Amino acid sequence: AQSVAQPEDQVNVAEGNPLTVKCTYSVSGNPYLFWYVQYPNRGLQFLLKYITGDNLVKGSYGFEAEFNKSQTSFHLKKPSALVSDSALYFCAVVLSGSARQLTFGSGTQLTVLP
Amino acid sequence: DSGVTQTPKHLITATGQRVTLRCSPRSGDLSVYWYQQSLDQGLQFLIQYYNGEERAKGNILERFSAQQFPDLHSELNLSSLELGDSALYFCASSLGGGTKNEKLFFGSGTQLSVL
């Protein structure tokens, strides 16, 4: 079955350290992958997307994501975390044959500790 | 600010009642999407409208309905409400019909509490 998964409910990292938020997917054909972020009491905001091309995608606020076809992963990364990066992060995929709507993972709560 | 406006921000009602959630998309966007976010179900796609027509349907209950008006705003109607319908309901919009590489712009949501 086609799906997207975020294996970690919670990620804690110290300010200034690199961060990684994990995402794996299972889709038919070429995946269209996205990362969104949700700050408290706010709607989701687009961070970045992978459609095709370079496996390293750069997005907003210094985030980047690496597409790995062999591991069917699309992990979100940032070289140096900020306290203000603390938020809920969602990986999303457009599933094949699903009339194009985004399907979201369960979300990962990132906490950056000062 | 995403440019997507949702009203009301909070809604408290009783079981069995009916409510209407309203969404105004970003200027120029033709598609409106509705999502439900709850602790147990996560973020679930409900329905999409494009330029007034239903475009895609997700996990939307028969008690729920939506429409998109000629001015492109959308309303989500929830009827015969149950305790389990308590959730945060998001509206999102996009420029086109939801092609695979489009990004969505989300409103701040309507928090529905059914008592």
C-alpha cells in the first residue's frame, strides 16, 4: 500500500547542533515529496519539495532535504538548529492515482533546546 | 500570513448540532482543500474544490459536505455532530487544480469542540 511515514514522534536537539527529521515513503512510480512546518496556533507552511532532479533540495529557513531513492527516504535536515525551529514537521507525498491530493505523515515534534 | 482566511477561529457546540466553517482562499487561487487534524487521526484530507467543482474526495463523512461559491470562497458543513468530530479543521488553497508539484497555502484553522 502507498504511504508516507515519520518514524519519530519527537526529536530533541541542542541549539547549534545539526538536526534531522526522518521521512520514508512507499509509492508507485516517481514520488512527489514535500515538507511542511506547523508552528503553534498556526496553519502549515511549505518548506520545500522534491519533484525531480538534484537529490538535495534546499528550502526555506535554511532547511534542506535529501531524496534517497534506494532507501525510499526524504529526510529533512538543517546544519545548525535554532530554538525558533521548534515546531511540528510534516512530510507529505502525492500518491499515485489519488487525484493529486497531498497525504501527510503523522508529524514529528522538533524541540530545539537552548 | 498565508493569505488564506478561515472563520471562525473557535467553535463550541453540542452533539447533534450543525455548523458551517468558512474559508477564503488566497487571491487568485482556484483550488480549496479541507483537512481535519486530530490527535488520533493526524492530518486527514477531506475534499478539494477547483473553480467551483468538486475535484477530489478523501476521508469525508457523509454527515459532512462542502461547496465552493462563484467568488471562490468555500464552506464546510458538518451536521449531526459527534464528540469525535472535535478537531482542528484546516482550509488550504492553491493556484491551479492541484497538480503534483503545487504547494498549498494553509489557513490558521478552525478549532471545533463538540460537547
